[in-house]
Amino acid sequence: MIVFEVAAGELVDELNRQAAEAGITDAAIVSLIGAADSFTVSAMPEGDALKDTITKYDLPGEMTGTGEIRNGCVHLPVVMGVEGDCAIAGHLHEAVIGTRFARAYGIPAR
């Protein structure tokens, strides 16, 4: 297992960078934890599963998820807990880490 840690910066870019630096092109991300200062996720609209509706949230969120690294690219479906005990879920496009941290635990594919 490999642990990727991001103390500051954009999470997806940083995970892609750290995976490339470690020589990992394919892996299962078995756990993602942390908190973002802002984030962008997408979900499919009800009428068309081939499209994505992308939404940027300029608010902090507690983060959990699993995913994969495939051909060197991170893919993370996440759930973000936000104020009011609400959850926002979707494919993570961006998460700005600054106030807290993020950690992804991965198992490289053989």
C-alpha cells in the first residue's frame, strides 16, 4: 500500500503528480479522507447518462471516497460533507486543500 498525502494545493493534480513520481500508472484508491477548502464535482443529469453537470462549491467540505488510478490518471468519486449536515456527491474534478489535509491510500496494480 502507498499513502499519498496532500497538505496544500489542488488534490487531483497533486495525486497525479505523486503517482507519476512513484511510478504508479494503475492502482486502486481504497480510501480517501480529508477536507477541502473548496471543490468541484460532477454528476450525470437525470435525462442523459452520457453528460456531466459540473458544479463548483466555494465552501469547505469533509471528504471521503474511493477510486482508481488508470493509465496515470486519478478518478475519484467522492462524498463531501458540508455545513448543515448535508452531503454532496459526484466525480471529483478539483479540491483545494489548504486549511486541513487529504490522504489517499492506494494499492498499486500488478
